[in-house]
Amino acid sequence: MKYTFDIQRTATPRVKPNPDKLLFGRAFSDHMFIMDYETGKGWHDGKIVPYGPLSLDPAAAVFHYGQEMFEGMKAYRTKDGRVLLFRPYMNAERARKSNERMCMPDFEPDLFVDAVRTLVDVERDWIPEKPGTSLYIRPFMIADDPFLGVHVASHYLFIVICSPVGAYYNTPGGGLAPTSIYVEDEYVRAAAGGVGFAKVGGNYGASLKAQTRANSMGCEQVLWLDAVEHSYVEEIGTSNAFFVIDDEVITAPLAGTILPGVTRDSVIALLKKWGITISERRLRIGDITEAAKQGRLKEAFASGTAAVISPVGKLVFKDKELSVGDGGVGKLAQQLYETLYGIQTGDAADDMGWTIEV
Ligand SMILES: *Cc1c(COP(=O)(O)O)cnc(C)c1O
């Protein structure tokens, strides 16, 4: 490691949650990483401290104008007790792109990764062991200048917190389960020139309305369409979307409105390695419904850190229900899930060189 940080250990460790009843993002570990930035001084005072509330001025810029960014990644425990991170430098590089778009200070990728590694090392005991569980890691940055003018702040905090999380699927054995997806043709997630490619809070606050509608339609997630024609498929909720039509796998190109997922990149790399046709190209929802009617829509799935791979069983579009494949878990989704999850947890050979041991 290039950076070392001061570690202040808690005197009052918490009781760890029941590993059989872990939810997503509800319980937090004993410590957090926190580092200050000030214009002229740069990043300084990075340290591990006991987890706890922040004290911020009510006028802090982040509360009013949303100058912030976040990341999401996981640490996994292997069967032989090692701790692995999955492609953390990709998260670091993505964070830098979010920072750049939000006029927030840059940092070296090593600073980001070493902060995460140091915290995960301190929180080793918080990484649950049961299959499907992991330690979710949430790095984020906020502008905390106490000033109500709309401006580029001169003081920031970079913080990392950890949350032990359970298996994403509630199925017996934790296997994949098909989801229902609502095709949202009114509200949009991102427009070209905006912040769709950046992991910034505003994107998610603005998505709740559509998410609420999808839920009221009996669906788990939204399929977002492009902001101009409301026709091209973009993402599924907070994950990247893949469609398998005939023998081609199709996902939206990274043209500014799509969040460049680490899982997306890994799926593309695996498909290429397996000799499967994968196209990063625009795809109309009309072409998907047409393919479904002709029995050519074999699979659809979403990719992201939380679920890794989430198969789509059904699409709801303009009050019509459309079955994807046979409505179950697709072959490719299953194979991708097993391979990625295997690499992440050290069960499968990491011949792509994707994991880093803590
Ligand atoms: C975080 C996120 C993803 C998935 O990215 P991963 O790095 O694979 O977790 C996809 N889309 C959106 C909108 C996201 O916020």
C-alpha cells in the first residue's frame, strides 16, 4: 500500500447482526474512514475512526445543491478465510470521473483504494461468512462549505462506511430469481450532457418517482428509456441492462447517459472470452417487444454490485405483459452469475486478475 492512515479503534464494539437475517444497508460496522480536503491544502488527515454521526453546518453545500458523489463495492470472504475486493481500481477511476463532472477535487486511485483496504482490514470480523453474504462498501464525498451561494465548494469530506449484507435473493439456497420490470416511458433518468454517467445522488433522488410507479404496478424495477425519443433502452433501476436476441447479447453504449458499471465491464469481458457476440449498441424497446412476439427474445438481465446478475422474467410495457424467454432464469444469466460470484468469492480461478486480497 502506498498510503497509511491513523487508526482510532472504538472502545465500544457493536453486537454484530444475525447473519441469517441480514438486510441490505441497514447495519453498519464499527469504524469509518474520513478525510478532509481544503483548497490550497489538498487531501489531509485521512483516518479510521469509530462509526458515528457527522456534525455538519446546516448551510453545508451538499444539503442544498447536492455537490456529492458515491461509490458501491463489496468485500467477500473466501472459504479459506481470505478477504477479496473485486476490481477496486475501476471504482476509483469512476469516482474520479464523477468528481470531475461535479467540480469536486481529484484523488489518486491509490488513495481511494488504500482507504478502502485499510478500513476493510480493520473491519475483517464484520465480513459475514455465509454463502451470498458480503461486506458492502460505500465510499462517498460531500461538499461541506457553510455557504448558500451556488458555487464550487472549497471544503470536502471523503468518507467510507461498511455494511454487512445478506444474500440478494430470498430464494431457498439463495439462487437467482426472475424479476418483473416496468418499462418507464414518461420519466427519464438521464439526458446527454447531464450526469447519467456519474454516480451522484441527484440521479437517485430523481428516480424514486418512477421506482414508486413500478412498485405499484407489481414490478421490482424500472427499465429506463432514453430522454429524447423515449424509445431506446438504457438501464434497469440502478443496474446496467442486457438483452439476448437470437444469438446476440446487446447492451447500451457508454455515451454519457449510462453508468459504466464494473459488473457491466466484467460481463462484457467474460462474454468476449466465451466467444459470445456482445454488442454495445442502441436498441429500441419496439425491437425488444417484436423479438419477444417472434420468440427471439431469449433472455434479459441486469448487472450491478448488489445482485451481481439479476435475470428479468417479465417486462410490463404500456399495460401489456411480455414474457422474457420462458419467464425463468436464463442460461447465460446463470452462467455469468456463477462465474462472477465464483471469482469474487475465490471459488473460481481468477484468470482475469480481477481480485485484490486485503
Ligand atoms: C452503480 C450503478 C450501476 C452498476 O455499477 P456496478 O459498478 O456494476 O455496481 C449501474 N447503473 C447505475 C445507474 C448505477 O448507479
